[in-house]
Amino acid sequence: MSKFFSGRHAALTPYTPGEQPQDMQYVKLNTNESPFPPSKGVLEAALREAGKLQLYSDPTSAVLGRKMAQHMGVAPEMVLMTNGSDEALYYAFMAFGDEQHPMVFPDITYGFYPVYADLFHIPYEEKPLAEDFSINPAEYIGAGKTVVIANPNAPTGRCLPLCVIEDIVKSNPENLVLIDEAYVDFGGESAVPLTLRYDNLLVVGTFSKSRSMAGARLGYAIGNPALIADMNTVKYSLNPYNVNRVTAAAGVAALEEDDYYRANCQTIMENREWTAQQLESLGFDVIPSKTNFLFARSAAVSGETLYLELKKRGVLVRHFTAERIREYNRITIGTREQMELFLEKTKEILKEANA
Ligand code: PMP
């Protein structure tokens, strides 16, 4: 730490991103990226727009925002496009959290929530998930605090039905409910239509997973126009040109080629169910998932050993060290070939452990 570092931030524990190793070619099943490349129109749009990189992007992301609004069935003033959904979360925490607006979220969820809460000095409560990693909705009904829920949740993969989300939103009219839908396209039900009826609901989503654009950084927030106006106040105080022009053009093309992405999601869901069955037949405990990953543990090898042994064999999965989940690994669902390779290496490791 330098002698110049602000005392306000000295105690922060920053978020640890998943490994992005540059040393060798891994089968990368550790950061929930899509195994499929962007669609043809996205590549063409990105290339076309790259020729105009000397010009700033449109700070309002108007064309993309309108397209997104149309895609989601909401008005354009209900949409904010962001530099990844991490930025949408960051703006929301900054805009809506403070001492008077404390937060509540599960103890096992996306690791950025406590990081942003600490960064902005927002008090928060972490509600323990049940033993089976399910969220108990009763703990969020009439919570009297800002509620943050990833639905489906990460890294567990479990999903709450939309009627439960609506109950939570309805029972907290004086508090914001933020639903993070990073993984909703893999079998969940989006809460976006509810934003037309509830002014305390903010839905955040991303192009990183189901739309193969993790490297482009594109996310969004959808909610009542007043909420979006507040987030714009924060955005224009920090980073007006938050979505670069190549990404904005790519995003428009991705929405125009929705069929391609839907088909990819279908394939990933099929690969997920197949992989879950295979893992179960190898004696793994697999949490039911509505995402593009599985959360699983083996009785035969520890979470850390499996992670390290897979890495030695060129397969990367995500291992977390937190007490309640350290026997698990989060395995991103890739192509069928990638999952076959992952299973083959896993079998090898199990065999060695039993030998
Ligand atoms: N929310 C959740 C639950 C996530 O797992 C992720 C991916 N790390 C994000 C948000 C952020 O994704 P991105 O910034 O790439 O949109």
C-alpha cells in the first residue's frame, strides 16, 4: 500500500475474478463464458464500427437502448445500457444504498455484492441459504431493506419462480428490490415484465453469458424511469461514454440475431442436463441448475483437489474457498466435446483417488 492510499479504502477486500490464464490453452469452464462465438452480424457490425474509433461513442446509447427496450417490451426511458452488468450493479449500489438504505442478500451469492456494499459504506445483512442452498423467500418478504437477489443465484445455480419474486417486490413497496438476471436465459423466468407494474423493482442483466459477449462488456438495467434517471445521474458523474461504440454496434446486431443465441442456450441447457446426469452417476452431489454452470461436489475427492487435478490436466473450473462451499466446484457448461473431456479427466482423478 502506498502512503497516498485513501484511508477510506484501506480495509477493502476486493473482488477476485476467475482466472484468465495466458500461459497455455485450457478447456475453460471457470468463468461462465459461452463456448460459442458471437454471431456473424455481430462480427460485421464490430468491424464496421471499429473504423470510427477516433470518435466518442453516443453517451445515451440511444440506438442500442431503443433496440433493447423493444426486445424487452418496455419504454426506452426504462433502460440503461452499461459496461458489463457489473457496472449496472455498481451504479445501483451507489445510487440506492446508504446508511438509511441498508441491504440484504444471501450469504452465498455473487461475490461483488458485499464488495460494492463495503466500497460505498452500505450496511448489509447476509441471510444464510438453506442447507440445500435454496433461498428462503420468507426472509425477504417485507424485509424493510434494499433486497438484492441473483435469480438464478450464483454460484449455486438455483432459481426462484417469478411468482415468488413478485411476492418479494410487492411486500417491499418502500424498498428497492434488485434482481440480477445474469443467467436468466438458461431456464429462468425474467422479472422484466414486472418493472411495468412495480416502481421498486430494478432488473439487471448481461450480454456476457447467453449472448457470447463477455469480452465486449455489455450489460443493462431495466426499471421505472425514475430509477433509471437516478442511475443516469450517477453514470454522468462517473463515466458518460460507458459503452464503447464497437460494443454498442455489436449489441444491436446481437439483438437482431436472437434466434442464434436462443439455439445456443438450448444446446447449453441440454449439455447441462447430460453433464449433471453423468456427474451423478460418478457419485457427485449436483445442485439443480437453471444456469450455464453446475455446482457439484464429490464424496471421493475434496473440492480443492478436484480443481487442482483438473487444472494440471488442462481443464479449468472455479473453486471457492469460503467455508460452506469449499467442497464444491462451479463448472461452466461448454460444448458437448468440452464436457466429455471434463468428465474423462474427472473419472481419471476419481480413479487415482480410489487407488
Ligand atoms: N451478476 C452475476 C450473478 C454474475 O455471475 C456476473 C458474472 N461475473 C455478473 C453479474 C457480471 O457480469 P458482467 O459484468 O460480465 O455482465
